[in-house]
Amino acid sequence: MQFLEEVRRRRTFAIISHPDAGKTTITEKVLLFGRAIQQAGTVKGKKSGQHAKSDWMDMEKERGISITTSVMQFPYGDNLVNLLDTPGHEDFSEDTYRTLTAVDSCLMVIDSAKGVEDRTIKLMDVARMRETPIITFMNKLDRDIRDPIELMDEVENVLKISCAPITWPIGMGKEFKGVYHLLNDEVILYQSGMGHTIQDSRVIKGLDNPELDAALGSYAEELREQVELLEAAANPFDLEDFLAGQLTPVYFGTALGNFGVDHMLDGLVEWAPSPQPREASGETIEATTEGLSGFVFKIQANMDPNHRDRIAFMRIVSGRYEKGMKMKHVRIGKDVRISDALTFLAGDRAAVEEAYPGDIIGLHNHGTIQIGDTFTQGQDYKFSGIPNFAPELFRRIRLKDPLKIKQLQKGLMQLSEEGAVQVFRPLKNNDLIVGAVGMLQFDVVAHRLKSEYKVEAVYEPISVATARWVECDDEKTFQQFRTKAHDNLALDGSDSLTYVAPTMVNLQMAQERHPEVEFRKTREH
Ligand code: G4P
């Protein structure tokens, strides 16, 4: 019974947003509500010199941004929430994509002055691959924003998801008065300048309440008209559609003013799903399936410079983790005893005694764990759906000191095994091509090669537009393809064959010429 209760009360989610929409600020406030930090402001302050608890690497600190994904666990009411941080910066890596495979719902944060921006579109495409339920927070109501109806229309048209407003804003900018909660039939009044605390908001019950006119003046009548309109025209909230990823409940507020974040959290714990099943070798593994199981969606080296360690992040899918238990590392077929897994309470690491489905635990990795690896209690299934994405940017990497080629290869192999970057070795020459999804990854890799592997490498431009993993059922046809396309073929970090195309047109022609060959944009680990 206790196990079921632990599963039921867990929510594991991530925030998807365009840079600057307010993800960090919301994370701060969410943790404040979780009483996990005393005062908001400790997550990030580019100006104050404080840094996000989730910023691990020097480079991130220097730049005041969060490149890596971190994990924060906090209680909210009776629930236990796991928030997986996704890098939202201009340059973001495949980690973001894979993090989304480890959550059961997403919070989409939109800058209400700007509307739907391109990073959000990309991330929504990813979230949709698994039909992840999405909650929407329209942020920055303390500024002059766009018309709320127009904002919802844009979400519906651009992101192809229906919007069901749960709260509705009253005024905006300096005149932002608060929100009307459509389901609870109450107005919650906003007080400015209270962003660093949990506010005791004044609540006025009922739209017809004369108190409303006293508190809101002419906004009261306007609100009544708008609500009438909404009740006729807006989608009502539908749990089933939400769970299918087809409808998103929409909240309005200001993260900076810490207003509305709690409304959203209330929705999250009420409606977002508790830990969901995952597919493994054709089976569906439920949270309640017997035996512990989980998959690794991220590996992070040197999280703690004092320890120089590598941590593998495992999402628990089923069963209960207990300190000191044995797990089977399915890919290498070995049992390992895990006595020092970590949890991430509000971003601080702590040894974990027990953990449940939906939780993320950190396993110390001595080079044996790879992204996508499955751990079980003896069973042989393997979780699927943790992909590598074809990189979009390419550079040739060259050593300053050619004698260090061994270290370079080792470094690149380890970093590609971590998923930090992808490495391609062309069949036709001895080049090493580094492929990345975002520009920043190149800097990260150069920085890490230098600090962790003591090699100084420089990048050179190379005329590669894209890469595709190639596969073919028919061995003979594939052999012919290999001969014909030899000069465009390369091996990636795990020796999978890849077609490296100088231009998109070249790729298109290769696909037309070899219709039997599959050109894949993603590769499963
Ligand atoms: P991100 O993680 O999504 O990139 O966004 P972040 O929270 O860092 O917010 C980006 C900027 O927007 C920050 O200002 C932040 O203070 C501001 N912001 C966030 N939420 C709100 C809001 O509800 N209202 C208003 N008016 N501003 C908001 P900054 O000056 O760029 O950053 P900082 O120097 O304060 O860190």
C-alpha cells in the first residue's frame, strides 16, 4: 500500500520554453513553494553573482547560464515533485531531448509579450513524440503583454494544441490586478513587490460578489464580460485530452512577482500523471511492475570538481530502490551493487536511502554506464526511446600537438558516449568530425578536452550539412550502397554507419538513388 501511495503522489516534469521566457525564475519560485530553498534568488542571479544550484561546470558559471540538465526534488502539499531542468539557452544539446523522455509532463512557459517563440516550437515537437501532457504558463503579466485571446490563438495555431484557460488575467503591466480562476470561481488579487515570498493573496469568491467591484473598479465589469465570452468560446478543461497531449490548461501570472506559479502547481499535482509506464523490448513496464527498473537518460562528468566523478542519471520506471541493493546492468549482463546512489533534493546531492518510480537517482559511473542503459532486478528487457539526434553543426577537430592523438580519441569517445557531442570518423580519411546540435557544445567539448584530457584542440570549418544513420535490411543492397557512397560514409562513436552529406541536395539525391536504404535522423542507443 505504501508503495502505491508513493507512486501516486509523485510528479516528474520539465520546463520547456524559449530563452528568457522565465524558466529559471519559475524554477526558483517552484522551489520556494516546495520550501526547498529559504528565499528565492538562490537559483540564479546573473547580476548578484549567485548561481543556480543547477549550474555545475565552471563554464556555466562564467556565462551565468545552465548548460546541463539537473534534477530537483521537492515536496508540494502531499505530493513529491521531481523537476528536471532543461537547458533553454540559445545553444542547447541533445540532453534536452533525452531529458524529455524521462518526464511524465511538461510545463510550457511563454513570455506573454512575445508569444510562441522558435525554441518552444522545437521543444513542443519533441514533447509531442511521446504525447506528453503539457501545462502552459503565460508569464510576465506585470509587463505590457499581448492580448490573452490572441496568445491562446497563437498557441493553438502554431503548436497545434487546444488551450483551456484555467485562470484569466485581470489587467496587465502596472495595472495587473490578479486572475480569475474559472474552475474555482474566485478572483485572486495580485500584490506587486512580493516576488521573493509566498504571498497571502486576497481571494474574492464569486464573480457577482460586490467586493469585486470595490477591489477592481471598472475591471470588475470588464472581467464579467470576458468570462461570459470565454464560457461560450473557450475550450473547457478535459482531463482525457490533457493526458493525451491534445489540450493544455493555461495559467496566467508573473514568475518575477511570484503570482500564479502556485495555481499552476495546484493544476500539476491535480491533473498531471503520476509516473507513467515505459516501453521495453516490446513490453510495457508499469510503475507497479514487479522489480526495480530504470533507464539512464543522461551522463554528466565532473559535476563536483572536488570528486571528479561521473554521474549517470537514471529514471526509475518500476519498483523501489533501496540503498545497497543489487541491480542488473542489462547491456553488459552484470549484477552491480549500488550503495551510494544520489538524489537531488533541490539540486543538492544527498545519498539516497530509497527511491520510487518517477524519481531520478544518480549512479556513480566509472565508464561502464552509457546513455540509454537499462537497469533491472535480473530481467533482460531494455528500455527503448532514448535517441541520438542527427547533429546539425559540424567541425573538423585538429590537435595543436599531434602526438596527443590517443588522448584526443579517448576524450572524444568518452564525451560522445556521454552524449555531449557526436564524433564521426570518415571511411575515406583520418579526419575526426565533431557534430553537435548547438554551437555551445563545441566550446564545451574543447573546454572539457583541455581540462579533463589535457589536449588542446582547435576546430576547423568543414563542408558537412547534415548526417544520417543508414540501415538496410538487405545485406547485398547495403554492400552496393557502401561501395557507391564510400566517400560520404563515416562511423560514429558506437561504430554505426553514417551518411555524411555536404549539402541537403546531396542527401536528397542519395536518398532518391538508394530508396531501399533507410536514412535515419535519430539513432537509438
Ligand atoms: P530563462 O531561464 O527562461 O532564460 O529566463 P529567466 O528566468 O532567466 O528570466 C529572463 C528575464 O526575464 C530575467 O531578467 C527575469 O528576471 C525576467 N523575468 C522572469 N519572469 C518575469 C516576470 O514575470 N516579469 C518580468 N517583468 N520579468 C520576468 P534579466 O534582467 O534578463 O535577468 P536577471 O539579470 O534578473 O537574472
